[in-house]
Amino acid sequence: MKKQILMFVIVFNSLITSYAQNNPVPEYLENNTFSKELLSFKMTNLEGKVVSLGEVLELHKGKKVVIDFWASWCRDCILDVPAAKKLKRKTINTDYVYISLDKDIERWKRAITYWKIKGDHYYIKEGWENELSKYVDLDWIPRYIVLDEAGVIKLPKALKISDKEIKEIVD
């Protein structure tokens, strides 16, 4: 019985993962910037200051940006941390922005420290259900979005930091 339950869980998880991987992103994300309305979306930084998405992007103006949607409870997110560190060491003109969907702000902060995740960190107190997640059609984490130096979305969806398209853009 335990083997049957385990097999069901594995098959179910595979189906959900493949759905997220095959779900196309909205066309308005491809080769576009974030909408003006979305630029006012609010997040909290590590110091507790509430900032807008527009302010965050302004900090990285002129650089390529990898946006990483993640959470401390997400196994796949944590498994990508070593590969992300490796990629960061190879990319000079690329900034990394981490947007957490954690429900607990202290757990989020502890995970950043524990895993030694370097980059620009933001927390969305609403968790998964928020305007930014809806806009990018977030259906799985980790989820990576890559912007060019002008803030144009060059890669609207990658589910692994090792995705070859990420490397092609940031190299």
C-alpha cells in the first residue's frame, strides 16, 4: 500500500510539474517591459522598507537582471541555489533580484542567511496571491525572468537556473 501511495505521489507531482513547464506565458510579457501599473507594485526589502517594483528595476538600470521567484519552503528553489551561485560568479554585468513568496518573513530572512544567497531580496507579504504573480502568470517556483539592460523581458519563463536560454542572455 505504501508503494502505491508513493507511486501516486510521484506521478501526480510529475504531471503538475510538466503542466507548469508547458504552460505558455502571456504574449504581453515577450520582448516587453513591465506595465506602468505593475511598476507601482509594492514589496518589502530586507531592511523592512516598502519599495515598488519600479524602484527595484531603477536600481538595476543598465544591467541585465535575473528575477528569481522563490520561497524558503520550495525544495526545487533551494536545489537551484548552488547553480545560481555558480552562474553569478561567471556573470559580471548581471544583477540578481530575489522575490520571495514566503508567508513568514522571519523564515524568509533565515533562509537567505542559511543558504548564503547573495543578491537583491524582496518579500511579498501576500505570498502567492498577488498582482505581480498574476501579471507574470506564475504557476510554479522557482521561476526565472530575465531582463536586458533596458528592462525589456528577454526570457519570460524559465523553471531552472541552468536553463540554456538564461546563460545565453546573461553571458
